[in-house]
Amino acid sequence: MANPWLKKNPFMSMWLSGFNSAAGSMRGHAVSEAKRQTASAMTTITKDIVEAWMAGLAPPPGRRRRKRR
């Protein structure tokens, strides 16, 4: 006698196909958002590093003189 639990279930198959489709879409959105955030963080870090190096290379600011009254 064949095991009834091993029979193909067309409703389960349709449900799993729909769920896999939705899960793939969600995964794609999550991956693209992670890439955008990574790119944004790298841009910010690069700008901060360049600003720090440029500040070190710039001459020190001159002293301000007091105005005589």
C-alpha cells in the first residue's frame, strides 16, 4: 500500500510556488537596500578620511589681532 503522505498535493505546490516567488522578491529588495546603505557608508567614510588628511596638510590658521580702541 502506498503511503498517502507522499502523494503530490497540487494546492501545497501552488502555495509553495507563490511563497517562493514572494520570498525571492523580498530577498531582492533587502539585498538592494543593503547595497545602497553600504555605498552610502563608504562615501561618508571616504569623505571624512579625505577631510582629515586635508586638514592636516593645511597651514595653521593665523592669529587674530585685537582691535585697538
